Amino acid sequence: MLKYHMRGYSGYGVQYSPFFDHRLAVASGSNFGLVGNGKLYILDIDNQGRMLKSKSFLTQDGLFDVAWNELHENQVLVAQGDGSLRLFDTLLNEYPIAIFQEHEKEVLSCNWNLLNKHLFVSSSWDGSIKIWTPARNTSMATLIPKSMKRENTLTPHRDVPMSNQRQHNSLSKNKSCIYQAQFSPHDPNAIMSCSGNSYVTLFDLRQPSSSGQYSFLAHGGMETLTCDYNKYRPYIVATGGVDNMIKIWDLRMVRKMSMHSRQPMSVNEVSGHDLAVRKVSWSPHHSDMFLSTSYDMTCKVWQDVSTDGRRPTGKTNSVDPAKGCRFVFPHHSEFVFGADWSMWGQPGYIASTAWDGDVCVWYAFSR
């Protein structure tokens, strides 16, 4: 295991560079990201196996997410607590090369399009999703999930500490928060988002915003904090929520049942965390493996036993003695917010970051 400690800062997001196998970007905030400055760290792993800071950028507000520019090896995008996104060049010092300021509240996620690499997406506490291009400082489109107008079937009873503004202290204000939005790795026009009102929404940018979306209730009325597309099965997605559950969905079934105004059922469920699930991410190397991070201070790697890699098995993780858990990383001492699979070298390397200020790189499979 490799570790770097960000003195005075808590980690929120981490991502491996798509260009260099030894480089990571980390988004962080002081005072647990609740108030004060943020800092973007660029970390390099040297030939002696040490993780060292090669560059950092101080910001006036906390940073909640990070994404590398898929077209430029030195550019990194961050989501900031003042409602802005900022693009930094790692060859320059101090100041961003571009600022994108339209959101009215904290920007909680940013994600670069892996297919149409001129676009990126952001989501915010203000209940909106915006599509951007680095070539202009105004957004190309704003998406509002129709599910924001719906009433939940259950009243959530657990809160999640994320905001640095007092007006967000009440749980009812969390319902409009869009915790994450991301482009599909299979379709450059498809976007998925998850919200504090428990809904997951799928958008098709080729259609008008009113008709090009459909939603489903993912976690029984409790906040859905994270979502991710399977890298090999275009119709499979995973979600995680405040109910401590990870759920796997087949979008073909979801869309069919949504058309008939019926609540879809997940094809698999994993109940392996003691507190809310903050991040889920499918492996870039295996169609049936994914990782999760949680407020219970652990990262876990899971196998989806509902598939054998080629076809559905009809099983769920509840039949597995370990519930499908293949590895537990217990070395963080605070809430674990961010994690990312390495695309480089031997499959199984993961970087994680948490409120304890540590950035860890570890191997998830037995050697």
C-alpha cells in the first residue's frame, strides 16, 4: 500500500490520469470540506514506490470532485463549493485557465465524456445538470430531472453531511441535490444522474429534454448518492444510497416498466456496508467486479454474482457466503468519499481518499 497525507485537507475525489500511469489528481477541502479553502493535489508515484506531490492549486472554496481532460494530458477539472467549475493546467502555477460559473449552489460532481471528448457534465445542489465544453465559458445545455417535482414514497430519516451552507441543514433541502451525473462510456449522448429524492434519471441528449428522460426510484425514498455504468454491459448500472445498499439495475427492464408507470426491481442487491454508500465504480477490466466506498470508513470490492461474465445466472449476492465481497480495505479512519480503478498495468489497483486526508493506493486481488 502507498499513502500520501494531505495535511489540513480532507479528500473528496480522486482520479488516475488517462495519460500517465503514475499520476493522480485529488480534490480536497479544509475543515472536512464544510467551510474554508479547497486544494487540488497532483500526485506522482516515483520509481521507488513513493507517492509525492508534484503540484497543488489552492482554491477559495472546497473541492468536491475532479476529472481529467480526456483531450489534454495536463488539464484537470474540479467541482467547487461556490457553484463553479475550474480547469487547471498542471504546467502552470496558481490560477485556473478557465472558470465555468452558472450553478447557484455547490457543484458536487464533474465527469468528462469518454467518447465525445469535447464535452463534460456537472451536477449541483441547485438541482440542475449542465453540459459544457472547454471552448466556451457558458454551458451548452441545462437538464432538470422531472423527478424533482415528485413526492417520495418514503420519508428519508438519515442525513448526509455535504454542505457548507446553513440553508442546507434541513433534510428536506437535500431532496433537490443531484449528487452525481456522468456520461455513458457506451453512448456519447446518454447521461445518468442520481438525486437526494432517491431517483435515478437517464437522459438522451438527442431528444428534447421533456421527452428524452425517464426516472426510477432507486433506494426506497432515501437519498441515492452515487451511480455508475458497467464498462462492458451497456444496459447494466449500479447505484448506492443512504440505506447502506448497493443495487444493480438492468436498464432494459427499467425502461420497460417505467413506460407502464411501474416501479422497476433491481436485478441484484448488496448489503455489505454499515453506513451510507458514497461511491460505486465498475471495474475497467472485469464486467462483474465493482468497488464501493462508505461512511463506515471502508472500501470494498465486490463480485456481481448475477452474471458469469457472459449471461445472467439468476443468482443474487445474498446466496454467496461473503455476499460477493472479495476484498476489504479498512485503512481509512474517516468517511471514504472517493475511489478510482487504475486502468494501467496489472488489473486491481485502486486509489482511494477520505476525510482523514489520506490518499491510498492498494491492490484489491490476492496475488
